[in-house]
Amino acid sequence: LGSTMLRSLARHAGRAAWGASASVSGSPIGGVPSWARAVSHGANGSRGWRNVGEHDQWAITSGSISAPRSFHTSHTSLAKPGRIKTNALLQTQHFAELGVVKPGEAEVKKRTGLLVIKCGMTREWNEHGVAVPLTVLWVDDCQVTQQKRDSASRGVFSLQLGAGSKKPKQVSNALRGHFDSCGVNIKREVAEFRVSEDAMLPVGTVLNASHFVAGQFVDITGFTIGKGFQGPMKRWGFSGLPATHGTTKKHRAHGSIGNSQDPGRVWKGKKMAGRMGNRKRTVQSVFVYKVDPNRNLLYVKGQVPGKAGLFLKVKDALRKPPPLIGVDGVELPPGGEFAPGVSTAGAALPYWARGAAAEVTHAAAPYPTWGIGIAPQGPTTTTTAQMLDPFVYRGGGGVKAEA
């Protein structure tokens, strides 16, 4: 396969002091590549880090390979077994030869998110009598203000959304002309969301809280609360210097920050006193507990970045995406009206819904696939997500309690 690939693999996964060999064989298994690993044990029965004379073998089998090939590496080129990804041995041309899709190149349907305002926190009791901490998010006149299309070969499609309102005298002439050309009111905040080509919405489309459904997961991005200039104990959790034994006026100091002549400087990134907070952060897989379309409110479980009154970006979760209607095998019920996730009996379960999570009916989110800008009608009544009963034993975590 070439020494260049192996050097790239070594840089990607790390170095280790042992030899390795790999081979590609041609036995088909249903046309789907399968990865097998044969680990040789040392003379004393040990595994893991081994001497130079021992080898690990990785075999890749696929129906598209006709002739076996092999390569050998030196004792310093590959990394510790278990830390090498299964597809790290392949370059771009090898994926086409094996007939598999390279990770990251598969088409993923992506719809726009929402610009919301954080209102504060509250709590509610669910159907099991458990208090659920909630953050209230307000969707204030969120509209599509611009379509952006990249002329590159791959094509990058995104939507600019605006939310809130401002007086004409509070914005520059450039922004005022931008909103006038779009035919929308002056917005207080604008943000851009990357979308798929068939999820482009026309300028002026109004998005409300029904864009999300109760029971799905979302990623929320915002700026954390600024704390100002803080010392190392508050900023990094340092323990400080001793309270007695000769310490004078240095009780909350960080101590030494480096050596003297070698390296003769302070390393970049050294944890010291400085400005704390006000950083852009994303909280992933936040559970949408309740959706109130009448007041345009979203109730999400737990905390989100920022203070009350700040704008946040909310979009479908990357690691726990909802099943999309019209994309993931979920179709609209007869009549064409969208039903919320808590009452959708035929909604396909997401790929991560396994074990106890499969006991809950998951939400199916609408996706604009019936022409440019045509999306199914969202629910108009308040919906609350179904949650697992925390008092039911589902195995694991110790000895089962006796009834």
C-alpha cells in the first residue's frame, strides 16, 4: 500500500516500539468489508506492548478484491493495537477499490435550526413524579433573511436567519438596506445555518417553536457567562499556596510558571490568571421536554450557555439526530398533517435508540422535501415528551432490589 500511507497512519495514531504486518485478502463476506484482527501473544502470555520480533495482523476481506496484497512496516511506524481505527489503513483510492463509502463523505440530510432567546430556568414534574430542571427558550419572530449558495464543485448551502427586532436608528445603513431588500423587519440578531440543498427555504419564511418536536435532542450554541479577570484558583481550580509556614501575601497565587534558562520562556497555554468566561460553547444532545407553539417557547432539559436575554443557536443534535419525515422512512399520516413525536406510532426509531431508550416513542421532525420551501404543518398544541420511569429496574448497576 505504500510507505507514505504508513507514515501518515503513524502520525495519526501515535508511535510504538514494535513491528507489524498487514494483509488484504479476497474472501467475500456478503459483499460487505469485514475487519478481522489476529494478535500474537508473547512467550510469557502477555499482550499489548510487545518486543520487536512479534507481529500483529490485520485482514480486510471484501468481494471486490481479487488478488491478495500485503505490506510490512518497521518496528517504529505503527501504533499500539486498539488505538488504530479500522479504516485508518486505507487511503482515498482504496475506498473506491473496496466499494465502501469513506467516512464523512456520505450524504447527510440537514435542515436549518432556530435563533432563540434564553429566558431563564424553571422546573416541572413529569408523569413519574420526578422534577425536571428546564431552560425556557423563546423564538422571537425568527425568519429566513438570506440564502447562500456556494459556486464550488461540492456546493455549500446555508441559510441566514434573523430574530428579534430593532429600531431603524439602531442599525447601520448597510444592515437596514439588507433587511429592506429581503422584505423582512429589522432583526436584532442574525446567524447562519448549514443545510442540505433540498432544505433551502425561501427568504421571508417564518420559523416558530414547532420546528422542533418534544422528545428529540438538539445542540445549543452560545456564549458562556463572562466572569471578568479571575485568579488561578477560581479560573482553574488551583489549590493555592499554604496558609501558613512562611507564606506571606501569596496564599491565592499559582506558584511557579516554568523553568529558568531552559526553555527560558513560559509555555503557551499555561494556566494562569486571566479573563474567564464569555467563550463560545456548544452543549450537545439536549433533550427537548416540551414545545409550546402558542407562545413560541421551547423547554429543554438542563442548562445551556449564556445569561438570560442572550441569543442562542439551536439545531438538530449531531450525535442523536431525530428521524426526519420523508427522509428516514417516516411518512406523513393520511391527511397530510404532522403529528407530534409523542403520538406518532409509526415513527422510525433513531439508530441510537437501543435498550431502555427504545421503550420511549421518539419524535419525528419535519423535513422540507416536497419542493423548495414546502414543509409539513407543525403541531399547534403544546406537547410534552415521554420520559423513562426512573423507578423501574432495567439491569446493571449492582444487585437488583427486592420487591
